[in-house]
Amino acid sequence: MTAALSVRNLRVEIPTRRGVLTAIDDLSFDIAPGEVLGVVGESGAGKSITGSAIIGLLDPPGRVAGGEILLSGERIDNLSPSAMRQIRGKRIGMIFQDPLTSLNPLYRIGDQLTETILTHEAISAKAAAEKAERLLVEVGIPAAGTRMSSYPHQFSGGMRQRVVIALALAADPELVIADEPTTALDVSVQAQIIALIKRLCKDRGTSVMLITHDMGVIAETADRVCVLYAGRLAEIGAVRDVVKRAQHPYTHGLMAAIPSLIDDPNEKLEQIPGSMPRLGAIPAGCAFNPRCTYRFGRCMRERPGIYPVGASDASCFLHDASGEAPPAAVVRNAIDAGIDVRASEGAEP
Amino acid sequence: MSVEALSRPRPAHDGTDAPLVEIVGLGRTFDLSKRWLNRVLEGSGKVTLTAVDGVDMSIRRGETYALVGESGSGKSTIAKMVVGLLPPSAGSVRIDGVDIWKELGGAEQRQIRRRIQMIFQDPFASLNPRWRVGSIIEEPIKAFDLITDKRERENRVGELLSLVGLDPRDAGKFPHEFSGGQRQRIAIARALSSSPEFIVCDEPTSALDVSVQAQVLNLLRDLQERLGLTYLFISHNLAVVRHVANRVGVLYLGRLVEEAPARTLFSDPQHPYTKMLLDSVPDIDMTGRERTPIAGEIPNPVNPPPGCHFHPRCPLRFEPCDKVRPPLKEYGQSRAACHALEEGRVSAHRD
Ligand SMILES: Nc1ncnc2c1ncn2[C@@H]1O[C@H](COP(=O)(O)OP(=O)(O)O)[C@@H](O)[C@H]1O
Ligand SMILES: Nc1ncnc2c1ncn2[C@@H]1O[C@H](COP(=O)(O)OP(=O)(O)O)[C@@H](O)[C@H]1O
Ligand code: SF4
Ligand SMILES: [Mg+2]
Ligand SMILES: [Mg+2]
């Protein structure tokens, strides 16, 4: 089956006065039709830049410097700006953290929706208005008929985000990219919005790329998760595997550092020392190596590839069956922690 | 990874049972009206917002009391009144028996203020970018005249930096040279410099990434054990609260709706709001769960619903709920403000 979205070896560069920064470095992932892929990582990991690169809206001077982006098998990274404008809204719907970035404050909600539908569909204005109202009902706007003539500022934050969801789905896109769609909302409203995005996209078979720093949101919403670290893929796999059997030392540490509502509160929360490097200061070898308890010789010199481990893929030498093997003590520690080391064990140091 | 335990802090007992902090009937309103002349010209009336409304709570020595609530529920306003930054409109805050808002002799007031410090959410905004780290940390020492000798003060700053896991040589650097987590360590060192007993932490890890959040939570717990600190820990993150608190108070639109020992609150919540909040928080250990999000949104605080503020969103509401404010009453180890609980319409304890 052709992936709804396929990102292959994506490289995004940002030229600055002090040199060219590599914001995304050799990133590949697929999203299957109807699948929800969560994209997680700490702030600055490159989540938003990845989303912007896909929709062709990188802030200058950022640029796609390598790789391919395919939407249902067709390349879209080399399209003209006007062809890309056609794809945005029609084939890729977008939901951002701040609903006001997607809504024009001076237009009535109903007009904005109707106009979007008319841009992408050859139907009468009346049919478009009816569809707009049906969408507002579907996203849970009370009294949708009368609310059509309200302006964005007349809605609460949660209601506005519902309108944005209606707008994103108005042209029945094959992919929705949602960048931190609930981060600005109250906890009790977050759950409503997540449930809504999940239900509507499931009903329509729409694929979703859900970008968030909140692992709880991902755990409850995504089918698969892609973990980014310093602009590189750390691990990708099914949500249960990544949360419960993380294979990359970074993901492993991240999951253990997140307090939960049902774990034992007396159990230790692990901490990862240090913090993610800035783009200009990514260390040689594995980007995570200065913070990693398992690092060994080659981690400081070579950049790990992507290695299969169980049903996941992880970018860590512990899973590389060829090349320099980790010392026996490292292998033992990793196995004790629940990492399925695939590298053969080296000699005792 | 360095595996420092983050287990529940144990309250340090010093023999006395009197609470360190006693808050009675605390309230704060804000005047949102336009200026008087505009009001007259535009015919608009006076608008007041009640940010905090009759909050009673007490914090024991050595414990971590956590206040949770969604944004706008009044957490930061309470924090500011408790540390002495914002005068209350009603009620009192007593620290070790002394009312911090009553006119006191200057010396007594200063002595009390020295014993209270605060850590803010945003480690970027709370540190003066033009000051070196050393000056930032020693500022409270100077303000309270604690150490007059310059060399001695520098030594103390070095000790404090080591205490929070930084290098004494960092004193000569500027805040922008540090990451978010390191800046929060600097803010903690500053808060500790006047040797306080009580620290109010307002969302201390909300601006940090999770891998760094665990470092700061571990540090706070470690310092509590070593220095016998008492914390008022404010957060909107229930999972974090569950990991740090001994007792938890839940705020909704400026009112305390429930208070209980942490264990009890999370295993046996009483108030319908607490129950629904616990059910709606996205959680890493609950992949694929089906749930019922709370209906509706937080109402406008300028015009909160009458009676119980939660009634428009409450599945248990009945006659008195939209008329009478429910009093905070005891149910086993918990206190909760709910008419349905009061009338026994829901079995208070799950046993
Ligand atoms: N115009 C720019 N100039 C320099 N660096 C940038 C620019 N835009 C983004 N970055 C950097 O790119 C990295 C990735 O950013 P972003 O994708 O927004 O991260 P995330 O969404 O994961 O928090 C960050 O380190 C950010 O500072
Ligand atoms: N200085 C102020 N002037 C007017 N309203 C304020 C002021 N400070 C806070 N508020 C209002 O008081 C309520 C409580 O705010 P706050 O204590 O900051 O809540 P929290 O910290 O729980 O998010 C909010 O509705 C907020 O808008
Ligand atoms: S490659 Fe090495 S440094 Fe990187 S995560 Fe794996 S063990 Fe750690
Ligand atoms: Mg982002
Ligand atoms: Mg606040």
C-alpha cells in the first residue's frame, strides 16, 4: 500500500551568519493511510520544522537541502509555490497550536469555512454553506447555524480550535498535520480536542501527523511514534513498544523521566543528565552520546545508522550487529534496563 | 542515565504540630473597569474579577503541599499573596503565627520575609539578563544584610551553586549562557541564599522539557531532605503533583474544591471536578484508553456561575447547586465542597 506520506532522507538547513545549521538531518518516516503518527521530542528537536518542510512553508532562510517528500506516492517537495498552495488545504489540512494563526479575525466563521470549501470543491455556494454548517455540528459547536455568523474572537479557545479542525477537514484532505494542537488549551479541554481529532480522522480514513512534546497525548492518540533528537530520528515504532519497550537509550530515559498517574509514586523517576544540544553544537558521532550511560568507543566517532529492533527502528549502535561491539559491561547494563541489544558483545575492557 | 531516586518526600518532624503556614479566608479581586471617565462616557459599569475566593488551607512543617488547577484558577495569585508580593483583598496569611500582611514593626516583617522565598515558572524571565549569576544569587543575602563581608558572601554563593549542581565558577557568567534547566537551578540557588524555611514553587518545571524536569524535581526533593524545607508546590500537571506532594489542594475558579493527602486524592477523589480531571488527563501509561472528557470549558471568571462554580459542567448537579455555594466539609481524610457529597448522593468513600 502506498504511504499517505513518505519522508525520505529529509535534510533541512538554516544558513546563518556563523555558518549553515542542519536543523533536520537525514530523517525518514512513512505514515500509512488512516494512521496517526505521533512526532515527539524536546523543544528544539525539529518537530515544527519537519511539519513546515512538508507543507512547503519553511521560514526563510530555512530550506530543504536534500531528500524527498511524497504525498500518496507523488513528490511534493519540488513543486512550484502555486502548486503547493493547491495542496495545502486541499490535500493536507493543518492545525496549529494557536487557532488564531489559521483564522482571519475579520471574517465570520461561516464565511471562512464556506470559502475554503468553494476553493477546493466545484459546488454551489449554497451547498458549500450547508457543508460548512454540517462540519461545525460535527466538531461540536453548539447552535452551529447561528454561530456561522460569529467572528473568531467570539469563541473560547477550545471552540476556536474546533473551528480550525473543521477548516482543516473542510476539503477532505488525505493528511492532517497538527502541530501542538492542544498545548495552549486547558487540561480538561485538551482531552476533548484530542478525542475529536482522533474520531473525525478515523471516520474519514485521514492520516494524521500529530506533533507534540506531550507523551501523554501521543500515548493515547497515536498508532506509531517517531522520536526526534537534535534534528535526527532516534526511534520509531508502535506506540506501545516505544512507551513500554523503548530501544534507544534516549527514548528509554525519556519514558522513565515522565511521571504518570498510575505508576508507583514512590518509584524512582529517572533523570537524563544535561540537555539537548543547540543546533550549532551537536556533538560528533551519536548526537546523544554526552548524555548516554551506554556510550562506547564508536559513539563518539561515527554517526549511528537506523537499525531494526523488534518491530521498531532505532538509531543506536547497541542495535548494530556489525562493526565495533560494545564492551560486555555496557551490554549487560543495557539488557538489564530492558533494551534488546543486538550488537555482539565485545571483550571486557 | 544517573538514577537518582525521586521518592516521596518525608515530612520532617520537629516536635511541634502547629502548621508553618496558615491561610484563612484568603481572597483577591481585580478591578477590570475602564477608567472612571470612560465608564461615564461609555456607560459601562464597574467590572471586578474574583481571582481567589475564600481559600482556607494550612501547610505543615517539612511537607510539600501542592495546589493544582487549570490555568486561571488562581494559583499564581495565591502564591503571590503567600510570599508577600500581592496584598490580599480578604483573609490572612500567617507564617509561624505571624500575619505577614498586618502592619508589623519593620524588623519582624523583614525577619518573616527572609524565611519565605519563591521560584517562578519561567527561568528566562525571572533572572535579570544583565546581572552576573553571582550577583543574582547574592541579592537576597545583601537585601537582608545576612553576610556583610564580600569574600564570605562569594564563598556562600559558591556553596549555593555547588548545592544545586552547578560549578562555583559559574558565578561569573550571565544567565544567557545557561540552558533552561540550569537557569532554574540558578533560580533555586537564589531562593536558598537567604536560608528560607518555606519556598513557594510556582510551576517550577512547566517551561522545561521532561528529561530536564526530572532533574529539577529530584533536586527540589533532595534539598527538602537536606535542609528541612517546606514547599507550596504549584502545578497544573497532576502526574507531577502525584510524584512530589504530601497533600494536594484542587482549585477551580479561585475556590478550593477539594483537599486531601496525595495518596487519597489520587486513589479516591471526592469532588466531581477532581474525578473528571483525573479521568481526562492524557497519560503515558494509558495507551489506547477510552474515556469521557469533561464537558464544556472553564467559564469566564468575571461572571462565574452562581452557587457551585462547577455546576454547569457537573453530571451530579441538583437543586441547590446553582444557588448555594457548597461548604468545604470533611469526608474521611478528604475535604470537599460539593452538595451531592453533602447529601450523600454519591457514596463518599469507595471503601
Ligand atoms: N530561522 C531560524 N534560525 C535559526 N535557527 C532556527 C530557525 N528556525 C528554527 N531554528 C532552530 O531549529 C531547531 C528546531 O526548531 P523547531 O522545529 O521549531 O523545534 P520543535 O518544534 O521541535 O520545538 C531549533 O533549534 C530552533 O532553534
Ligand atoms: N493583575 C491582574 N489583573 C487582572 N486580572 C488578573 C491579574 N492577575 C491575575 N488575574 C486573573 O485572575 C485569575 C487567576 O489568575 P492566576 O492566579 O494567574 O491563575 P493561574 O496561576 O492558576 O493560572 C485569572 O482569571 C487571571 O486572568
Ligand atoms: S549510539 Fe551510543 S551514545 Fe548513542 S544512544 Fe546508542 S549507546 Fe548511547
Ligand atoms: Mg514546535
Ligand atoms: Mg500561574
